[in-house]
Amino acid sequence: MNETKTSLATRLLHGAKDLVWQDDIPARNNRQPGPANQETTPENPATPVTGRVTKQAVADPDETAMSKELLALVMERPTAYSALAEAITALAELPMDEATRYRSAFAVLRKTQQRTVEQVMQAITTHIDVLTAEQNRFSSQSHAAEEAEIHARLQEVKALGSAITQGRQQIEQLRIEAEQRISKVQEDLERKQSRAAELEREADIRKKAIEKTVQDFAQAAGIVKARLDADQLRVSQHLGTSVANA
């Protein structure tokens, strides 16, 4: 992952209400790849590895702008599945049924990159793992944003409430001293009340924005997961053992 690229979670939550926190890029770069993440370059180095899938092999009427961006992130790493998806997309305009398109795309992939059905299936699992990691990352940063942007304001509201109470008591104590001093304290009290109301409004606005973004992300993640599950099923159905052993 490019170190200069802002994470999807950070950009989404910044877009919700100008939230600011540090991106955990170093932690992400230090993540050690597991066995499921070793889908990299094909055995034939002379064959170029295809890049990110720019179009979906199968149209999804339920997709959103966020799910498209999330899918692009999930599919960013070139794998056997991303190569197959691109080949399927390239054949989308040709008059052929879905099974024929999948088999034709896989035939090209098998010839140019020596891929197998098992590698494609494993690659889909790898992309699902990437999606899961992004979901966990988003959840962590959204909770951090809520803590930084809402709880701190509500704590200040509480502190200001105590100050307001003390101010009222001080008004009563100072009333006998001088009307001028009472006026000054009253003005200070009104400023605090106004600030408390403003903070409550800001906290409510930011809370609603974050909740909406979290819901949208959950919807987008569900759409992408359903698409990956569906393509995994299609690969299993259309590229079964008969194709793999051909």
C-alpha cells in the first residue's frame, strides 16, 4: 500500500465532519503477510501482472459510490482473481452467456499466467481478508473519532454546567455587594451557557455524521462481501474440476 495515500477510513470520516487524527500507516506497513497473502507475481515473469480492476465483471445494481471505492481498495493488489475479473470485464460486451465468458476469460488467464482454479479461489479469499482488515480498521478509527470529537465536547459541557451553577451562586453572593459586579458575572454566565449550547449542537451534528458514515460503510462492505461471495460461487460453478483439468 502506498505510504502517501490516506486510508479510506480516514478520508471517509474526514468527509463526515472534518475529523482529524493520525493515520496508522506505519502499523499497516509493518504487517507481515500470512500464507493467504502470498498471491503476488505469476510463475512466468515475462507475463505482465494485471493491475486494479477498474470495472466490475458482474454489474451490481445495489452498489454505491462508497462500495465502488471500497472494492477498488480491496482489489488493489494484483492476484489471480483480479486478473480473471479484468479478463471477464474485457469480454463483457461480447455476445456470450456468463458461463462461456468465465470459461473464456479463465482460458486466457491459464494460458498467459498459468493460473489454476484453486489459485483464483484462494485469491478471492485473500481479497475477502483485505476487506475484513479494512472493516476492522474503519471500526477502530470511527470509535477513535467519536471519542475525540464527541466525548470531549460533552465533558466540556458538563464542566461548563458546573461553572454555570457556581456562577448563579456567585450572583446571589455578589448581589449585596454591587450591581456592577453582578452584571459582569451575569455576562460571563451567559457566555458559558451559549458555549455549552454550541458544543451540544456540534456534538449532535458530529455524532449523526459519524453514525451515517458508519452505516454507509457497513452497507458498502456488505455489498462488496456479497459480490465477492457471489463471484466465488460463480468461479466454483463455472470453472469446476472439468475446466481445471482440461
